[in-house]
Amino acid sequence: MANKTVIVDTNTIMTDDFEFKTIKKNKKMSNFNKQIGGSHYLGWKIQPMEFFIANKIPKAEGDIIQYLLRQKGNRKEDLKKAKHIIDMLIESLDHEPNQP
């Protein structure tokens, strides 16, 4: 069974075997402390991508979350994009055996 990873704070993650790991070893040099193409995530306690990596969230689910969190651009379009990904995931489940 894989270890579950939990974010303790913006600098530390913790696995279920209680090993602490520092994500941001050097705040000035870390890629988790910068953003390309804006600064809308930098004001948050943790950037979405840092959360996805630390919690091993799959790409499609991460995209859904990120579309829901967006604070710029066309809000309605972002919600439609999130819904479209959810619809694709649901459709893909319809093709898997043993799905209700």
C-alpha cells in the first residue's frame, strides 16, 4: 500500500510513516516560490501545483481543481472546461468493466 502524503504547511509535507520532507529548502531559489505569467497563485499559502505534487493528484483531477480555482479570465469558460474534463472521466469509467 502506498504512503499517503499530507501537507503540513507551505514548507513541509508529511507521509503516513511520519517522515517530514521540506519542499522549499531555499525560499529565494525554489521554483515553488515563483510563477511564470502572473502572480495570482503567489499570494496563496500553497500553489496548486505544489499541492498536486505533494498529494500525488492525477493530471485530469489537478486540471479540474485548477480550473475551479482560477481567478482571472472567463470564469464561465473555466467552469465549462472543468465540467468537460469531469464528463470525459465519467465517460471513460463507462468503458471499464465492473462499473455500476
